[in-house]
Amino acid sequence: MSQNNLKTLAKHFTRIIIIISILLVLIDFTFHRHAYFALEEIYGFPAFFGFVSFVFIVLVGKWLRKILMRKEDYYD
Amino acid sequence: MTNMIPGLWMILVSIFLPVIPQYFRQPVMLLSVAASALSLLNGFGVFVEWEILGNTLILYQADNLTLPFALIFHLASVLVIIYGWHNKNLMENMATLAYAGAAIGAVHAGDFFSLFIWWEATALTSVFIVLAGNTPSARSSAMRYLIIQVCSGVLLLIGASLMTLQTGNYLLTKLDLSNTFGLFIFLAFGIKAAFPLLNGWLQDSYPESSPTGTVALSAFTTKLAIYALARTFPGTDTLIWIGAIMTAFPVFFAVIENDLRRVLSFSLNNQLGFMVVGIGIGTELSLNGTVAHAFVHIIYKALLFMSMGAVLHRVGTTKASELGGLYKYMPFTTVFCIIGAMSISAFPLFSGFVAKSLIMSALGGQGLILIYFVLFFASAGVLEHSGIKIPYFAFFAHERKTKVKEAPFNMLLAMGIAAFLCIGIGIFPNYLYSILPYAVEYHPYTIDHIISQLQLLVFAILAFLFLVKFKLYPAEIKSTVLNSDWFYRRMLPGIGKPLFQTLQIVVNRLYLILNALFEFSTGRSKKFANLSYFKVTTPSFAATILIAILFVMLVLAVI
């Protein structure tokens, strides 16, 4: 039962995030977003940038583990 | 009351704390902060000067830049005291109060020598907070912390002395990097502001402190450095690049770090980067951005450290690999943590949004496109480590089998106040804007800006869900992640030890030869002084050498 709680929570959370994501991209088609740089004004650019940055950070972090990760008692 | 230096009440009271019955200590500490906070009503001007050896030191001045820092430092002191209401550790209570007082005093110093005194005072008081972590690793971390903080002070003193000798001026004025003293002072501030590669002490020491200690540490030292940089190096181009690197590189470390309080220390480093960029641009808008960011950052960073402190207090660890599922047992802490996480991630209606926007707008206005997108990228990084990783691994991730109690009331109260401020400032940013150094008409809530920021954040969350779904998100692993402190914890001793051992052998051989010569010439066997003390004893030995080298540099520079 308790295992289900967290899973249900995750399912609802995922659904809400997907719905908001779709809405946020659709809104972009209704008006022209002004920004400091033309790049940011491209349809859905911040969305794309956020997604790609996040994946990049996590994957580079994983790769960095090979170089920077030591045992917990490394300095002891 | 205009002749009482702000913060001095707190230091005086901290000295008398041992004679105050334990039950009254926290109330008395709060009273001392209130007494010190009266100085906020004094307005601007120079209030206390000290004639010494024919020179005048400015011990207490106030202007449009000191006010926001003094205000937030007093506020942070109140939060720290409420959060640590249950704390019976006398040494830690004394150190915390004196440390906060010293930081407040430092903000009001008007010349480099008074600043130096407070600068060292914050170092010497805060090291006891690290020591109060009371584990073997906290003790050795505290030693390293002290050495580095003192080095920063020595550099500041060298810079200030050179400046006085060369220009005859020692007041806090705008400096640049074209002369030696400027470089010394820049480096002194850079150490405390945790510039890239000078940042090792921060992630080393903060997570070693007690639950309450880390909250105090997170508020003052680094923001004092930001204040000092904003006062003396506004518009220094180099800072834009240093700041941009600071926002980006800790992000990758935070992804793989297992200790959640260390993750927050990397996150703190990344936040300082935003402020440093603002100082580097040096326009009224960007300096306002830096001050606003420092102000809101102290609150939400304290909130995040408080929530992790509560977890540490109840569970005994903040290692991601041993946490998870706490949302059921610590619901209030969970909610407060999420509010802190949303603030630092700069969701609209939270305090991070209204402060970070100023810096981003300043970058946009200057046409600094590359830096702008580095900070945009770093914003996704903030969401990763502070927005998602902290609450996710502590409170969700997987179900917890053993029961845990909710945090004590005083901790919840302090977190509640901080959370209230995070949302309050987010919804009513004009209260914050009205205390900034420069009058700038600014509206953060434009539809363009809200949609842009929400797209960035929500799609980054989507990326997280995607990575978890396809099992690409790195699992929590018990580990040590190497950081720039590796250079002086492993590399330097690695080179230094054989060097000193060789030196030791040479000296000992010379001693034997001298002895033999002495015996030969006099026919008597009498030894010289025993040289066996000449042994490498790290780290105090290394520190002595380091400070001696700095001293020689000072002498050479003067000559």
C-alpha cells in the first residue's frame, strides 16, 4: 500500500507537468514573446534550452563520476 | 545610540553568555540582535571614527549599500537563533552570535584596516562553529577552514598596507586590478567569495558543521565578500567571467555529490556566481540585482539548509543514499523545503525570480549574449540540484521503512518565517526594491518573462522525469567527490612530504657531520641541541610555511 502512495504521487505529478508543458508551448503560438536576444524569441526556445541543458548537466555529471568519484573514506 | 557600532552588542553579549543561565540564553541573544538592529534607524552617514597614531579609522558608516546587507544580516541572525533555540552547545551559541555580530560590524567599516579586523573576527568566530560539528572530520576541516580564512585576511592586510604606502589612502574606495594592492585585495575577497579553484573550503567545511551551525555559516562569510566586492570592484570586467564560471561549474559537482548539505554548498557557490556577474557589469541595475539576489538568497539558502538540518537532526544523516520517503513523517519540513527549492529555482511568485531578473535584464541591456545564456543554462542547473535533487532524494525517491518525528517546533517556526518571506518578497517585490542602493523602476512580472522562465523550468522538470523514467538519472552512491580542496589535501602534501623528508635527512646528516667534527677536534663527545623536532607535522606546519611565504611577499612588496 505504502509503495503505491509514492507511485501514485509520481504518476499524478508527471501528468500535471506534461499538461503544463503542452500549455506553455501552445501559449507561445498565441503571441510574440519579447526578449533581449532574438534567439530567445524563437518559438519554444526556452523550453528546448531547459530540456537540453538539464539532460546535458546530468549526463556530464555522470561522466564526471569516472574522474572525480572516490570512496567515501578517501580523505580519512 | 548612534555611537554604538552595529553588531557590537551581539559580540559583547556573546562574551557574557556563559554567565547567563541556560534557559535565558536564546532570549538574551535575540535581545542583543534587536539592540544592534536599532542602528538600522540611524540613517546614512559616518557615525564613529577612531583616532589612532594620527590616522582616522572609520568604524561605523552607513549608506545605501550597507543598509540592505545590515538588514538581511540582522534578519538572518534572528532566523539562526530561533532555529537553534534548542541548542545547548555553549561554544556554538557564543560563536554564532559573535560571528553574526562581526559580519554586521564588517559591513559598516569605512576603511580597509577596520574591515581587516572584522574580516579576521568573522574567521576566528566561525571556525568554532565548524569545530562544534564535533566529529574528527569536522575538527580537521575546521583547521583547514581557519588556515584559508586567515590567509584571506593576511592578503587583505598586505593589500591595505601597500595601498596606504603607495597612495596614502586607506578608505574603502573603488579599486581596480591595474596595481599590486588591488590584486591582493581582490584575491582576499575572492577567497571568501569562493571564486573558482578558491572554493574548496566552502564545500569542505559547511557540511561538517552541526544542523544549526551550517545555517549560520551559509548566511554571512560569503555575502560579506560579495558586499566587499560590490563596494570596491564594481564594473570590473574580469568579475563577469569569474562569475559566469562560478554559476556553471559547481552545477556538475552538485549532480553527483551524495551529501545533500554538500550539494547545497555547491549550490551556494553557484548562486554567488550570479551576484559576482552583477558586480562585474557594474551598472545601477546590475548592482541592484546583486544586492537583491544576496538578500533573497540568504533567506532561501538558509531555508534549504534549515530543512536539511531538520533532516539531520531527526534522521542523523543527510546522505542521499540513506534518505527518502520522509514526506510522510516530516510533512511541514517537506513543504518548507519545496518553497525554498522553488525560490532558488526562480519560479514566478517566489523571491528568486524577482531578484535574478534584475541581473538577467542588466546582461540583456548590455548585450552580453554569451554570459546571458551561460546564466540561463546555470538556471536549469539550479533547478537540477536545489530545485529537484534536494527535495526529491530527502523526502521522496522511495518509501521509508522506519518512522521519524517531524522537526521540533522552533525549527519549523524559523523555516516558516523564511518560507513566508520567500513568497512575500516574490509576490510584493517592491518592498525589496525600495531598499536597494539605487532607485530603479523595474517590473519583473511581464508576460514574456514569466512564460520564458516557466518554459525553461517546466521543461527541465520534464527532462528530469524523462531521465528517471529511462533510468538515466544517476543513482545516489556513497562516495567522496573530488573538489578544489584536493589540491591542498592531497596534491600539495604529496609533493611537500617527500621534499620536507629530504630536507629533514639533509639537516640530520649535517648535524651528524658537525657532531663528528666536534668530537674530532675536541676529543669530547658532546651533542649540539637536539634536532629531532624538525619533523613535518601537517597541516599546522604547512600553514606556518604558507603564512611565512606570504609575510616574505609582504616584505618584498614593501621594499
